Amino acid sequence: MSESLVPTTPENHQETLQILYRDEWLVAVYKPAGLLVHRSPIDKHETRFAVQILRDQLGQHVFPLHRLDRPTAGVLLFALQSETASLMNAQMMAHGMKKEYRALVRGLIKAHGTVDYALKYRWDKMADANRTQAVEPQSAHTDYWPLAYYELPFEVGRYKTARYSWVGLRPYSGRKHQLRRHLIHLRHPIVGDTTHGDGRQNQFLRDTFHCQRLMLVCTQMGFYHPISRQWLSITCQPDSEMHELLVSWQPFLTWSL
């Protein structure tokens, strides 16, 4: 069952999240870029969290079933009971959940491929303050494929034009910053990635197109419903900010599927 947002009015000013799917056991929302899923030592002063917003919106407890990094937008899934959360967690541990992303990256990715590149665990001095055990590099696999190419008549770095690809991504593991790090491994960093990306490209996009965010969105999530056992696929389109940038780049489109 899908639901639409109630427009914000002076009488109804509570912040809400767009609901993509809802039934008696599960609810999926669109998490905007910049929103934390839950309280985190990453930002001790933040007061807005997806868990809290959705709990207040629905008037009941919700149980987040996975994470999206703060700068990543897209499908975010919650259980509405602890028992449902346990069933879904078991499915995810068995790699039963399938996710698909869209990203804008530097350069032209010319063919479908797979990254099979183990990733070292990235320690966070706050979030991992109590961890002492060393972690070996973890296997990580990501499929990728091109959807569109853009060539902009701007000189960025040593190139006379700025070239970008709109790509599909399908991770088969859930390592920290996996997609961002795998795209760096391919030498095609995601636009707006301030941790792993290309600083000159990021600055160009900020100055020229006011793009100040990570251009990565989870657009699809598939899994077996914990009660009906039917395959369920939840999808969404990239948000208006991403859509408007790509529309403005239509004059620079050189290829698309």
C-alpha cells in the first residue's frame, strides 16, 4: 500500500518523510540526503533523525532494518514490530535483500562490469571508540552499468571538457562506504563525495551548478515479505534536486539507454 505526504500547512507543520510503502508489518520511506538514520556520535548536536521523524509521523515505534549513510538518499526500510524486525534481520544476514542505486560519477563508464575488491574496515574515532579487535579486509562485490553520458564544455583540471556518467549500481555486500570506495577503485568517484572523491570536480559542481551533496541514491530494494513470503520490490525515483540537475544537463547529453 502506498501513501502520499500530507501537505505542510500552518496547522500541520510536523516534519514528515515520504512514504513509499506501508502495510501492517513494514514501512519504507524516502530518506533525503543529509538526514541521519538514528542518533550517532558522528554528530552529537544533530536533533533530526529518520527514526524519530517517522515514529512521530506514524505515532508508534519503528525499527530500522538497515542504514543509509547520512549523505546518501533513497529507500529506507523499517519494521513496525520487533518480531518482524527479527525475521527481516535473518533474511538480510542470509543476503536475501537486493538493493539498487543510481549515481553520478566522474568520467565515462563504458560497459557493464563488476568490482571484486576487498575493503579494509574504516575505523571512526567516535563510532568505533570501544572497538579494539583488528578486522581483516572484507570481501566486497558491486555490479555497475552505464545509463547516460554527459560532456560539459568546461575545463576542470587537465581536461578540456568535464565528462560524467549516470550509472546503476548493485552491491552484493554491505561494507562501509562500499559504493563510494568501489567507484574510487574504478577511478570514477561519485560526484559530491567529500571523503573519497575528486575535490576539483566537487568544487566545480558547487560553483557552477550549486550541487552541494553526494549524488548517490538507493532507488530499489527487493526482499521476501516476512509474513506473506511474496517477493516485494520497493522503488523510487531520484529526488527533485538530482532530477533537476540532470534535466539541466540535457543539452550536454551524448548517449543514454
